[in-house]
Amino acid sequence: MDETRPTPTPADSADDRVRAVLAAHPVWDGHNDLPWAARELGAYALDGPRALDLAGGTAGRTHTDLPRLRAGGVGAQFWSVYVPARLAGGQAVTATLEQVDFVHRLVARHPGELALATTADDVVAAWAEGRVASLMGAEGGHSIDCSLGALRALYRLGVRYLTLTHNDNVPWADSATDAPSAHGGLSAFGREVVREMNRLGMLVDLSHVSAGTMRAALDVSEAPVIFSHSSARAVCDVPRDVPDDVLARLAANGGVCMVTFVPKFVTPAVAQWHTEAAEAAAAEGVRFTDLGEFEPWMERWTARHPQPTTTLADVVAHVEHVREVAGVEHVGLGGDYDGASGFAPELADVSGYPALLAALAERGWSDEDLGRLTSGNVLRALRGAEDVAARLRDERAPSVATFEELDGPVA
């Protein structure tokens, strides 16, 4: 009997290559909304009939569970501790704390699979132990209620990025999907928030913010910034994506644009479909940024107007455009799973990252560059933020500036 191994097919070779890349450089995804899904679907329960069975699998309920994270080669995840902008003031802070509490309980519930991480070294240690490093990012400046003390408290609880806005402006920063404010980006207090984040070592996340806010934050920040889940505006012309002039500044800043898979941000036909839906909703008094009202409205709209298809090639186009404009050391991945729907079939859930890497490998990406994309770049950015923080903490004390002092009374 001939016991020689068959010659590998090209598909076998590509799969082996992707597995090797992921073994050395696991995916570090910039944004996953599982904590909010856990609130909506099971009131944060981790046991009992309402709980999401993340160890056994949650197909059909969420995009994310532990088996599919493993299948996708995910080794680090920024869990979004998102709360909607309709929650304001103390309500937003309380709800954010509940999200943070869920992530801590989630990690404690699965100690063999997950590891809480607050530093780059923690992430590397989790990889060495075969666990998924679990970090947190707060999505929207409303989560700190115009308080630098609240910002520092979130940092102490493990939050390692703050998205400066969500869908609506905050008093000190402009959102991509709200009307421009008088300060046209960042107010004086907004600039102080960025400086204090630099001093702490908390990454400044510029997803969701206006182009003016992006540019203002890059003017102020001494540390690398990230876009936790944004794509390229030149490929899909929507306000949530990043203009080329901003992408081009990431090289000097050291930052990373973590390309999202959200259809309305990657596929022009879906973006147009969503715009038409938003206009129809507005005619009925429903704002598309108010997700609590818009999402149920959108389900009814979609039944009559099916969403166009998003393809893997659409996502590939964004990854390659960010690489071309910002450089290969400034591109990453931020799927936004459990925060959107209608993904490309190959990227239907968190198990899909290998399909994207295989497509890029076929287009000539080296193993080294794939490793930068999956996690090398964001690992470098977090280390850079930590280095800046170590210096700044020696140079200045925690800021006690208030919004009222810098910007005047909250409107």
C-alpha cells in the first residue's frame, strides 16, 4: 500500500497557511456587542432558563459563543460595554456599569476559556494560556456624563477604550450621524477628555464620530488612536466611515483602523437602501439614530424592501483600501458582531475570520502582513498608549477640570 501523503491541493495549502497565521497571531477584534445582546435576550443571566449558553453554543440567538470564537481564531476581544444614547446622565453611567459587571461575570463564569485583560502583556499572557483575552470598550461619551472622574473610574474597572460618541452628539464631541455643533468637532472639554485618556492609557476610539472630531482628536492625542469598527469612506461613502485624509494621518499617529463588516458601512447598495429607509422612517417621525424605535420599524420596512446582499469581496475592498492609504501597519478588524445583521455569508458570525484571511492570502498578502492585520497592529497601538501614559503620569496629575469650567453650563 502506498502510504505517501497526497499532494496538498491549493485549498488545503491556503487553509493550512491561515491556521498557522492564527496560531501565531490570533484575531484581536475591536468591537463585539455581546454584552448588550445578553441584556436584551437574557437580562444578563449566565445561569438558568434565560441564560445564553455561551459554552454550548448560541447559534440562532447571537453571532458569538465560545465554540465559534475558537473556530474563528479569535484570541482577543474588545467587548463593547455599550449603552444607547437615549440613556443620559446618571442612567447612562449606571447602565454602563451594568455592562462592565456583565463582562467581569462572563470571564469569571468561563475561566478556562476567557481571561480579563487590561494591558498588552495581559493579552499576550492569555494567548500563551490558550484563553481569549477579554478587554472592554465603552461606546459613547455619554457613558461618562461629562465627568473625568467617571472616566477614571471606568479605567480602573478595566475599560481600555472610549468611543467619543455614539449616534448622537455629546456636549463636547460631534457624532458622524448628528448635526454639526457650534464647536465643530471637539470642545475645550472634549480636548481635555482626550488628554486625560492619554494620561490614563485608555485608547481614543474614533468610530462613530464626525470627520471634524476625528481630525481634532488626532491634533490633540499624543498616543495612538483606534477606529474600533469603521471602514473606508472612499469605498462606501457614508459618514460612519473614515475619509482618506484621516486614514493617511494614522501612520504618524501610530493608530489603527479596524475594518468593520457591517453591511451599511461596506456595501454601497446597502448604504443607499439604509438611507432610503431612514428617510421613510423620518417621514413617520422615527429617527434612525434612535435604535430603540428604528430597529422595530426597520424590521417592518425590510419585510417589504429586502436588504441587498453584502459579499466577502466588499469587506476585502475596505481592508485593502485602508492598507493602501494608511499602510499595512495601521489596519485591523472590528466585525461589530451582535451589533448588526445581514453580514456576508462567509462572515455570518465570529467563526468567519479565516475566510477573510484566506481571501486576502489569495490576493497576495504575506503571512507577516496577515499577522499585523489580525492582532499585531492593535497590540502595538495599545503598547504605544501604555508608553505614552507612563510618561504623562510623571508629567501631570489627574485633571480635575469640569465641563462647566471649560465649556459653560450643559445645554
